[in-house]
Amino acid sequence: MNSATIATATVPQTSPPPDLATIKTRQQAAWSSGDYAVVGTTLQIVGELLCEALDVRAGQKVLDVAAGNGNASLAAARRGGDVVSTDYVPALLERGRERAAAEGLAIGFQQADAEALPFPDRRFDVVVSTFGVMFTPDHERAASELLRVCRPGGKIGLANWTPDGFIGQLFRTIGQHLPPPAGVRSPALWGTAQHFDALFGDSAHTITTERRSFAFRYRSAAHWLDVFRTYYGPVLKAFAALSPDGQVALERDLLALIERYNRSAGSMVALSDYLEIVITRR
């Protein structure tokens, strides 16, 4: 073996870093497909519980990041908050705007990237996100932005799916059929205390967490699959990317997943655990 061969053999081979900008573009296309609001509206109770945990009060300036169709935005506005609702999918902001108008709630809506929020430092008393910011490709940058726009002594509140819950396992199942790009971390990490401490611990005065469950209630497993395959962007895109045989295999595995979590004999009631986190900003 010559010296050139030895040098090649001893130099560790590293994978190139993931192209986060391209990944974000693909994610935006996924969430823009279908109609997430059909699913998102069913999650309203999560926004209500999070705003109660944050003790949102009248007159507080509240920012909802990656708000979807506005569950937490509506909950905060119902408590008298001065709310700005943001997302990078314009159609979802329009759905939130329609819901606010129907209830006579004054909410500002603005298109924004969770990794580059267009607001000054320390602008908000409360910053929230329900199943939104956890899907950003650059975890550290997103966490830094949440901290930046929250005033010292203010609160950040998040609801994030856990890895071992129903939705966490949904994404794991999809990943078995369509592996994610190399180097991309799972969004379900946001539902673990260890990852959360790494992202926020140095800037937090206190961090409190509570494990909660949301019940997905549908007429049957087939009904759930039809709704998610039609309206929930990541599932819709996964099926579209697979061959006919691949689609059959994914459908089989998703129905098996529901069977594992379903606790109803006559319909579908699948509990999905999520982590509710409240941070008091240092």
C-alpha cells in the first residue's frame, strides 16, 4: 500500500451538510398542498390548553409562529391578547383570517418564515407555536428567533408531537418508505426534553413541560386515511412520490399503525402524545 492509499484510507469520509434552503422549499410546497386547515381545525383544543398554560392576559402582545390556520392565534385573541398570526403558507393565513372574522376577533396576519421573523428584538410578551415551528429544518435558528422576539421575562409556549406518539410514529412510518435527506433531523426531536433543553436551556429562566394527549377522532381508520391522504400535505406528498405498489405498502403500514393506537371498537379514536412546553425568557 503506497502513501497516497494510506492517506485516503485514514481520512474520515463525511457527508456534505444538508441543503436546508432546498429542504425548506420542499416543506413549504408540502404544507401548501392539500388543505391543512381541514385537519388543523380539529386541533383547536391544543391552542386553548397552551394559552391557559401560558396564562395569556388581555393586552399582552402575542406572536403565533407557524400558526397554520390559527388555532393558538384564536385562543390568545379570545383572552384579549394583541395577536399577530404568522405562517409561510398564504392560504393557511387566509383560513385563519376567515375564522377570526367569523368570531369578530381582531388578529393581525402576516406571512413570515419561522427562521427569519420580520419583527424587532423583544417585541412580544408571549410567543407561541402549536405543531408548527417543530417542522423547521434548522432547529437552532428557529429556536434563536423565538427567543429573539420574546422580551426578557416573557413566555414562549410550544406544543410538539413526541417521537413515540401517534403522529411521531406516522412520520417514522413515512420515513421507512421515503427516507428523509441525509443529515436532516426529525421534527419529533422537539417533543423531547433533552433536545428542548439544548435549544433553550441557556436562555431560559424556567422551563416547564407537561405530556398531553390529543385524540384523533374519525369514523374509521379508512376515513382517517382518506382525510390525511387528501388534505394533510406530508401524507399527500408521500403517496404522490411512490409507485402504485409503494402506495399500497404505505397504506398497509399506516392502517397497521392506526390499529396499534386505536382505542375504539366502532370508530377511530387514536391518542397522540405531545409535549406542552412553557419557557420563561431570561
